[in-house]
Amino acid sequence: MAKSSGKRFIKLAGMTASIAGKAAKNSLKHLSSDEEKRLQARSELMQDVGVQIAETLGEMKGAVMKVGQIASQYKDVFPPEVATALEKLQKDAPPMPYSQIKAQVERELKAPINELFIEFEEQPFAAASIGQVHRATLPSGQKVVIKVQYPDVDDNCDSDLKQVRMALKIAGVLNMSRELQDKLFNEIRQSLHDELDYTKEAHNLQVFGAFHANDEGLVIPKVIESHSAKRVLTLTEEMGESLAVAATWDNEIKQKIATRLFHFSAGQLFGLYRMHCDPHPGNFAFREDGSLIAYDFGGIRSYSDSEVKLFRRFAKHAITSDVTALEQDLIALGVRRDDEKDVPGEFYQRWLDIGLKPLSIPPYQEGAFNFATSQVHHEAMTQMRTALKYFGQFQPSATTMMLDRTVSGQYWNLVNLGVEIDLSPLVVEYLDMPS
């Protein structure tokens, strides 16, 4: 294990040194260039850095690859060039040999695998950065799925994250205070540690299962406690179709799915003060009656009563276009820097014009919104380019990071579902606003 950790350290340290050299060379080369050339050179450097980080992390199973995946989802923290390069880490990783998986199951559950299960499929049906998923059958005949964590992943977690942070810092990616860096990376570190502890995920599944127990058409697998441990999690088999298949169904069915996706996230935030924050399409499955099955409850974020009240207040001020109050909310959330530099109301209004369309909020969008033809993400990119001069007044926020990840992920789920729907009644319901 020590030999393996040493190799990982050498590979990551080599990546960091290479990035440091590129950053220094770029800085010297464009020392006397005008601002436009410096910005272009920085963009090219960020693309190069992103590709190098993605390639290095992609070769390394475990926590470091998961760090890259998490980083790719925080587009407000990392430059778009870096986040785009890291997105390819979201794809399934090659599976680990069955012999190692078998040994891990027997080590964690303290019994031979053929006593624990009467059938255990050697080929996983899903493989990712920190573990893979197999189908099996219990001695009782019950069909189950087993998440098995790769050996030694948790041993490398903190050192992997430290090396990735150092590489990003040297590349000039982390353009923020040390205090804010610490907050953001502590958030990522905690998220990673939570995902590596399957006993926590088992508890989350029980909590969220109870919370959604009366929500018709929302299915959460149940934990088989006798066959679960810190690195092995056995669940009831709850199968459905992928998002790509669901996208081919009638719009009436897709509306049921979209409504349940909305209730899934908003219900948790405003009703439970805890939220499933990994809305990757692979973490959901769908049935032709409009049912939604949710998986992977490792990435959970809890919020305080004051934070949830602030989120609700912010949303209400956005919908009513009260940009003065909205700016104060952003300062309270740590998104808007609390300085004396002025940001005009038109800046906020333009973002509202773009961002509130998918919710069918008048006057931004009247009636059903067609996510299949949505241009919101393109409009947002255009707005970012035209409003760069104000971006120095804003910063990533540890309070909103996981929420941003969830909202943007669910937006893309609805885009890929291709649903046409009016979400405004759901917004009114959750924000306690007059219709």
C-alpha cells in the first residue's frame, strides 16, 4: 500500500511541477502583451492545464479521480476551460478485476462470498471512480445490488486532494483568498469523505426513504443492513430506464418525471433541510408510468434554518425583480463581495431575464417552457462574456456551492429529457408565494 501511495504522490507531484513550469513560462512570455493577448494566452493555458489534469487523474483510480469529477461540477469555482476538460472524468471508469472485488466484500462482511450470496455477477453493471456496482441474489432469493468500494481509496483521499489543490493554485486557477480556498476545499473534502463512508450513505438512504415514503412515484432503494458495511453497501434492486430512453417517451410522461425531479430536490431543501446534491443522470432511473428512482445518497448537504430562509428570500426577490434586495442576499450568501464597487441593477436584471425562463415565471416566460430547445445555457455564456468587468465583484461561496451543483444538474436533466412544462405552480408552492 505504501508503494502504491508513493507512486501516486510521484505522479501527482510531477503533474504539479509541469503545470508550474507552464504557468511561469506563460507569465514571462506575455509580460509586455496587451490585455486582450494576455486573456487569450491565459485561456489557452487553462485549456492545457485542464487537459493535463484530466489525463493524469483519469489514469488514477480512486479519490483523486473523484476529486476531478467533483471539480468538474463546480463551474463557478474553476475556469470553464478546466471544468470542460475535467468533464470527461464523469464517464464510467474501467472496472476492477473480480478477484479484488471478491476480497473486498469478504473482508468487509467477514464471510465467504458464496455464503453471503447464492449468486453474485462477476461483471459489474456500473463502474465509477471510487467503486463499482454488481447484481446479486441473497440466500432468501431476494434480488439486490451491491456497491463495492475499491481497496485503499480512503487512505489516499486527503493527500490526493492536497496535490490537486496545489496544482490548481500554481496554475493561477484559484483566484481567491486563502480563507475562501480553505472553505471551498473543506466543503469538497467533506463531500468526498462522506461518499467514501457507506455507513453514512446507508443512514442517508433510511432518512430520505422515510422523508419520501408518501411521495407517490418516487422510489428510493432500501438498505440490506446484514450485508452492508463501511465499504460495501447492499440495496434492494430497483430498476428503471436511463434518461436517454425516457427522453423518447410522450411529453405527458416526461412532465410527471420533471415534476418528480423538482419535488425531489425542492422538497428536500425546503422540507428536510438536507439535499441529495449529485443529480448526475446516472443517479436516476425512470419508468413508463412516470416514476423516478433515485440512487447514490453519498453526496448529501445539510443546511441550517437561517440558510434555507435566505435561499427562499433570494428566490422571492429574484422573481419579483427586487435587485436591491437581491444584491443584499448575495452579500449574505458570500457570493457578492461586500465592497463599495458598484454593480448596476441592469447587470442583475439581465441574469434574471435569462435564468427565470425555465421556471415559466412571467414576464420572463409565459406558459410552458420547452427544455428540448432551451437556449438558456447559451445565453448565459454570452452574458458572461459581455459582463466580465463586473465578475471581480463576485466569488464562489461554500454556502451555495452544492446547491448550485444541484440546480444546474437538474436543469441539464430536464434539457436532456426534452420536456415541455410549466414549472411556475411548483415554484409558487415551495416559495409560499401568491399565485
